[in-house]
Amino acid sequence: LRHPRCGMRPVGVVAERPPGGSGGLPVLTCGEGVERAVVQNGVRAVLAVHPCVRAEQGPLLRALAESGCAVWEIDADSPSYASKQRLAGFSCRRLSMAPARRGSAGKRALDVLVSRLLLLLAGPLLLGCAVLLRLADGPGVIFRQERIGRDGRPFTLLKFRTHRPADAHESATRWSVAGEREMRPFCRMLRRTSLDELPQLWNVLRGDMSLVGPRPERPYFALRFSQDHPGYAARHRMRTGITGLAQVHGLRGDTSIEDRARFDNAYIDNWSLWQDVCILLRTAVALVRPTGS
């Protein structure tokens, strides 16, 4: 693989036990350590010898593929690979481990039905919040901000404005722009009751978001978290949501990004329409006794 014609530069070896000869390359044995090394070093391809792909290394390879790394399965002795590609003289094929988007039509139907119903029922509440916010804090009641959605595509997220950042750069790159003490009382109430999120029902109706899914993040932080936390980029396999499994488990605001990514990926891997309904019901119960975000 070190031959210039291969176009590759090996950077490490993954093995259960340190091999006899690794060519001077570092050897990793821990799955989590492999994910972290791949993300932090910008590794673009992983070559896997056939037996490990279908056995205990399957989950690790899937996680790497979902994070955007190309995973190639190599088996020089398998005649069934004759019609596949060749890499450095080996028969191989690229693995596609992204989960099928099963049930996406049902999920979208639920999103459209519920968001339309809520927009209709909450119309007077939305109007009242907008008028009171205008009176309490001046013009510009809707806050628009670029966020990262499914497949890493950006979209414009809508919220009721509860603070005024100094400039666009601060809004895009500062983790917490304003604490509750800096907010006006009405803005603080909107934040604590999550009423500031109501305009995102329009994002759901447009198809930018879903009712349930990983929370969307700003581009600056999405890139940073993807580099620092293995598995974070895999959250973008599904539409982002107004609420999610991480949120109903208390992972909101300034909480562990790694824990959020773990809950979000567990939600995606085990998705069902019934799970969405349960999360929506738990969210509704939490709104009755809000604790802020």
C-alpha cells in the first residue's frame, strides 16, 4: 500500500493483538480509540480483511462508514470478488453501511399531520407571543440562523428571538450567547417554557426538520464536534428534530456532546414510528413542568 501507484499513505493498523510486523505503524486495539483516531486525523479510507467485516468488527466498521470514511472489504482469495474493483492488486469492494431509511414516508406523514394541527391550534398563541415580544423587546421577533440538517445540508432555523447577540459572528460561534439573567422577563419565560421553539413547526412543515430527531447545530460547532467526538457526524443520517431521545433524557443546553451523540445514534439505529410517538408524548409531559434549556 505504500507504493506511490496505490495513492495511499498508511497511518495505522487495527488488530485484536499486536501483529508481528506492522511496518512501523501504530497499532490500535480499542474500538473507541480507532473511531477517535480516524476522526481526529482525517482518515479517509479503512481497508478491512474479509473475515473481520462480518464478525466482531462489524459495528466498528459501520460507525466509520457512517462518519464519512470509505471502508473497503478485501479478500484476495475469494473468487466471488472477480467482478469487483481491485485495490493494490487485491480484489475488493466498498462497503455501504448506512442504514436504509425505512419508514421515512410514515415519519414524514406524521410530521406533516402533527405540525399542521399544532400550527392551527397554536396560531393564536404564536401571534400573542410575537406581539408581546415586539412590545417587550422591540422589532425583529423571529430569529433566523443557519443550522446543519440531514446529510450535512444547511438550512435556516426559525425561533422567537430571546436575546440579541452583538453580531453575526458571535451568534454563529459562541456556545452560549446570553444567560437568563441578561434576558428580559418575557424572553426568559419563552426560553423556560420552550415556546421560543414554536416557529420550528414551520421548519417541519417545509421538510427542513422533523418533529423528532437529533437537534440541529450551527455549522461552526457541527464541524468542531464531528472532529472531536466519534459518532457525532453519524447523527446527520436523519432529519434533525424539535425534540429527540437525548432531550427527553435531560441532555439539553450545556450537557455532554458525546452523550447526546450516543443517544441520537441509538435513536436512529432503533427508529420506529412508535418510538417517535412516545418521545412526543414525553416531550408534552415535560412541557407541563418545564426546567429551561
